[in-house]
Amino acid sequence: MAIADCTLQVDAGLQAEAEDVVREITRFDAEVTAIAERRAAREGEDAATELAPLASVLLRTESASSSEIEGVTAGARELALAAIEAKAGPNAQLVTANVNAMQRAIALAGDISVDTLLAAHQALLDRHVYASPGQLRDQQVWIGSNALSPHTASFVPPHHTRVPAALDDLIRFVHRVDLPVLVQAALAHAQFETIHPFNDGNGRVGRTLVHAMLRQSGVTRRLTVPVSAGLLTDTSGYFQALTDYREGYTETIVHQFINASFRAIGNGRVLVDDLENIFERWNERLIARRGSAARRVLPHLLNQPAVNVAYVESTTGVALSAAQRSVEQLEEAEILQRTNGNRRNRVWIAQDVIDALDAFAERVGRRCYRTHSPKDGPLDDDPER
């Protein structure tokens, strides 16, 4: 089904709801930016420096939720350890790769193209040969069946020879300027999932497309709203909406993205408030001079709550001895706790942040749960396939 030049009839009430969501997303982006600016003014720092950790933690929660929709799960502690290359399982590595894919797609949002999608896929599955990272599929795939043929599948995407033309049509649709932004993003996502251009990773790359479109349109300027966390609350409804779209019913997927976005903004606001309260408590608890390495590393702990001395050294730019001293000060203030007794590879955790991130995940309250481990390779009934 080509959609680039389709005339779309959008229910007036649905369009109004979609526009309300866009306003809320823009407001949330502005609220978090204002928080960072106030903190920067108080502490004499650059606003972009203060905003970066909050923007990063929201992007990571979006990536983790998008991965969990596909059954790839990893807790906040495991993800934090993976980010500093401490011991991490395969799921944490995949979620970390999803962060890279999201960053790649958003960085290229100024001119979304097929190459943007290929770059995101490359970043997502770079180490997974079976997925042909960065390449369109060259074989038929199907969804909803473990059989050796697609005859009993719930959905069979277009033949691989039709994928390039279908993606070109999708990109033309993405660049239309006559549609409500969230409606357009929801339909573009559903069309991408219908095309299913990759051997694996379609769901995660398809959700990066939504964020690239929000950034391209100017709805988000600095942040990534964790929309996937909203979708994760009702995965069965989300998958059914994709099925409805393939059967010609477009409104269901738009409803899903409207509801998911409202949930994501509410949950995101609570997370940002939690992190700001943690930061204020840390500032009161830490006995260190203004501008010290210990104080300079505090904002970074909000998005990277697992650190070692090497991380502190590279982040603050201080000498090794000063980095070691700053970690000791943070430990004395009970901001960091040691995770092991190995002096050579010692890692510290900011447990307050881990708890806030775990609380965010609990608030998602996922209704439908599927398990899948990347070590087993792709599953024939995986929605991403």
C-alpha cells in the first residue's frame, strides 16, 4: 500500500487530541529545559551542560522501553554498568545499542531518508550478523508463526524486492507538511512496520523514526519523550493497532500513540522531579567546594549512576588522583556506594538514581509480557521480524 500521496480523512476529535498531545510534548520539553537553566544560573554552569544528563536519561528510558516491547529487558543497574563497560549481559548490550540507534536517528532528523533508517539499524544491530545490520532484507519474512512457511502466519510483509520502492514512498510521506504531526508519525510508524524492511530490529528502528519525525517537525527540540514507555503499558493494544492498520483501519494506531504520549509525559515528569529532588539532596549532603571534581560529576550521575575512577577522570578532566579523591568524597557523603571489593576494577553506584529509574519502570505497569533472549537469535513470531 503506497501512502505518499494518499488523501487522509482524520476525525476532527482525534485530530484535536493529537494536537493536544503535541502541545504537551512541547511544554514538557520546555519545562525540563527551564529546570536545567535555573540550575545552571544558580551554579554558574552552562545550561546545555546541566540539561544533558536529563536529556540523556530520558533517551535511555525510551530505548529501554522500546527494547522491552520486543522482550529484550535489562534493569537500570545493569544498563548503568553496561554503559561503563562493566560486566553486562546480552540484553543490556542490546539496549545500549538501542540508545546509539536512537541518537543516530535523531542526529539525522534534519533530513530523514532511507539512509537515516539504515544508519539506525546499523547502530542497533552492529554485532549481530544474522540481522544484516544496515542492510535491507533480501528474503521473505513473516510474523506470528513458527512454521517453516508463511501459510499460517498472521502477517506476511511485502516481498523483499518491493521494499526499496515502499521505503521511498514512506519517506515521501514523512516529508509531507499537510498533516498533524503526531497523526503523521503514528501512520509512518505503522507503515514502516508493515513494510518490515529488515531481517530483525524493525520494531525498535520503527520507533526511532517517530522520534526523528518529532525532532524534524520541531515538536521536540532537546529531549526524547519516552513514548515507548507509554506503548509498553499496553503492548497487546499496540500490536492490535498495527494489525488494524494493515486491515485498513488507521485510527487505532493514532489512538495508541496519543494515549502512549500522554502516559509518557506524565511518567517522565515524575522521573524528572525525582531526579531533581535527588540532586538537591546530594548538593546539601556533599561537603566539597564549588567547582570541585566531586561537584562537577554530580549532574552526570543522574544519567550514568554507575561510575569508576576512569569515568570520573574523563568526565571532569581532572587528574587521576583528583578523580579518586572525588569518588571518596561522594562515597563519604553516601551518594555513591561500592559494588565490589576489587580495588583494581572498583565500580560505584548511585543507588538513589537506580531506585528512581526502577520506579519509572514500575509505573509503566506493562500488561502483556513476552520473553526473548538475543543469544537465541531472532524468533519467527517476534513482532520485529
